[in-house]
Amino acid sequence: MFLSELFSGQPDIEIKGLCIDSRKAVAGDMFFCLKGLEADGHRFAKMACEKGAVCVVHSDEVEKLAGVTYVKVSDTNKELNRICDLFFGQPSCKMTVFGVTGTNGKTTTTSIISDVYEKPCGYMGTIAVRYGDVSRIPSLTTPDALEIHGNLKEMADYGMEAVAMEVSSHGLAMGRTDAVDFDVAIFTNLTYDHLDYHKTMEQYFEAKKLLFTQMKESGVAVLNADEGSFEELAACTACRYVTYGIDRDADYRAEDVCLYVSGSEFTLVHDGKRYPVKTNLSAKYNLYNLLGAIAGMHQAGMAIEDMLPKLSHISQVDGRMEIIDKGQDFTVIVDYAHTPDGFEKVFQYAKEIVKGGRIFSVFGCAGKRDKVKRKVLGQISGKYCDTVYVTEEDPRDESVAQISEMILSGMEHENGVVIEDRYKAIEAAITGAKTGDCVLILGKGDETYMYHKDGRVPWMGDHEAAKKVLNEMK
């Protein structure tokens, strides 16, 4: 693609690639000087040019080298979004794009859509970038614009006709999805999280709202009617909206709900019709995720009748309420829950299914992240659990012992045990369980890495650790 096609009035220089990391620059690249939280790309423009970049897009002054074209703009990030979309052939315009945001439930909702939707549908989010027989680990829940549009192009070229995307508050606040052509925007819920970045719940909500205030007029928003922020979100949505819920009247409502250990049943009420639904998803909060997905897919043109047969055997989302069953007479569940609301819901579900048994939990808190949340999670887990095994969980350069101490400070009862090695903590919880007990391994889900002082290192995954312990017990 030529520079003149991307910026009017510029010369016909061939742009072979786009780059935001000077270390990865190659001959023919256009380099964007982005200002990040810790580094300013303007400092590395010269390095990118020395590696072969032929054009630099910048907002501040930079040292200029001969033979390189420099384009000064007011907002480098805005131009990155626009140009990524053009350079990759506007791939989001060629597919039905579902965007899902909210504190909890993004992964489950998007995974349901990619699994059930009638057209070939890719997935981009926390657990993978996945389409067809391609699956790889993502860099972030919502990666930078360059990676987003590159992934979308791959999917469109592969033959995907739709994609379900997790859209994080960080991604929205940083403008990473500004040039994505969303057709359906789904809101799950808003609870305490990420205040280390957003500072206040008001700012956190403002970031979430961007997905809806920026929607095209022909799109549709799918909102949770039972969510406390519903009215405010509905008032600012730039397109029409529909609602889903359980406790309040909604366009898509679940009635006669029956919850079981391994599934659920309910009656879906929509537009005066009643549909019997049986699903392998368990816990009330997962029914909200399912309702949001059903509403989104229906609004995108899929008949509810065509969904019903598929809902009874939705593919297990690894690390999301994943029951690890090796024939033991107690329950082991691996879940990604890492927020106060997520903890409350998981523990409430566990309390419903144990019926007299004990509840054990294994979790930690991330280093260099929200420290206030640590005490809150300790308080919640201490309230529900007989024993809490506090352990490492992406400690980065913080002491696991100090993080654990902050978690324990929230517990009213002395039912917390610190075992810094995560595998050993999981082993202690499982081997200590008896008939009818429930072991909850929380925080990391199916992640196969751990962040330590020197960066990301391999971790076998909570689900694999649990399986290994159970197999050794047999």
C-alpha cells in the first residue's frame, strides 16, 4: 500500500508493514510514535528508521533522518486505528462483529457466541485468538489496534463471517477498538475491578460506556436489565437497544429457573413466545451470560429455534467453572474469578451445591495491581470457606508473603493458610478434601503462564495441576 493512499498529499512510497515497537521494525515499515504508560515511542523513532522504517507518524518533534518521510499528526493513536483498518482492508466491515464488555462474563459470553452462532465465527479474547483450526495465546484481552486488525484480517481471509470479541475497559480507554465496526455490543455487568488503572468506579464505567456511545446507528446494544447501571447506560447508547434479565422484565427473560450441579433449565420468554431451554451451563451468573449471547445472536439474525439444540452441549470454556472430575467423591472447580463480585457468585454457587460439605479455596492476588482488592477478597473467602489456601498469583516483583498477608488481613476468622508454591497449595486443598466437599481454585483459570520478577514464565495451569493431584491420589 502506498503512503499517498493513507495520508493525502504524501509521496507514493510503498508501505510494506506497520510497526509500534522499534525493536520489531523492518524495511518498508511505517512506525507510529505512541505514548504509553511507561515509554514514549518518540524516543525510539530513530531506532526504527535505522532498522528500515521508511515513514514515521509522530505528534511531538523527533530527530529526522535523510530518506525517511515524517508525518506529524495531532493524535498518533487515532491515526494508528484509522490506518490499521485501511491497511488490512477494513476486515471488521466484512464480518458480523460482536463486542462484549463488562467486569465479569466476557469470556463465557463471547465463547458461547463463537460456539453457537450459525455462521463461521471467530473468537478474540482472554483465552485465545481462535478461528477454524487456528488457536493461539493472545497478548492481552484487547490487544493493540495493530494486532486487532491483523487478527480480523486473518479471520476474514480464512472465511469467518463473524467474530466475537472481548472488549476490556483498558482497551476502550486506550482507544484500541475505535476503528472496529461493531454490529452488536453486549454489556454483562459492572462491579469493582481495575481501580489501580481507572482510579474510581465512575471512570471505570465511563471507559465501559465508550463501546456504546461510539456504536454506529445501525448497530444494536444488548443490555442487562438487572444490572444497577442499566438506566444510565441505556440513556447514552448511540443505537437502539434490547434487554435481557431474570429478575426484571426484559426483551429476553429467563423464567422458571432450575439450577443443578451440571446444568440448568429455564423458560426463555421473548416477544410473547416461550422457549424451553436446557443447558450444560451451571450457576445463575452463567445464565446471564447465556441470555446476553442469545439476545445478541438473535438480533444478528439467528433464530432462537436454531439455537436451542446447541445450548444443551455448549463447549466447556477452559478455566471458567470447569469441573475437574477424576472419579473423586468431592467437587473440584477451576474458575477465573478474581474480582469481589466474581468471588461472591462462585462461593454462593459452591454453598448451594455442597449441602453440608466443606468449602476450600485456593487463590492469590496479582503483584503491582490493585492492592485494596486483596483485603476484600480475603474477607469474602474467609466468610464462605472452611479453609483458604493463599498462594502465588502473578506476583511480579512483589513478595508473595506480603501479598498474602494483605489477603489474610481481611479474614475475620483464622482460616487462612499461606503456601507460596501454587501447585503445593492446590495439592494441599485437594488432598485435604473429603466426601461432599468442594475445592475452588480461583484466579488464573486455564492460563499457562505466571508473571514473576523477570517476566512471564510457564505454569502448568490450574486445571492441569488439579488433574495431576487427583490422578496421583488414585
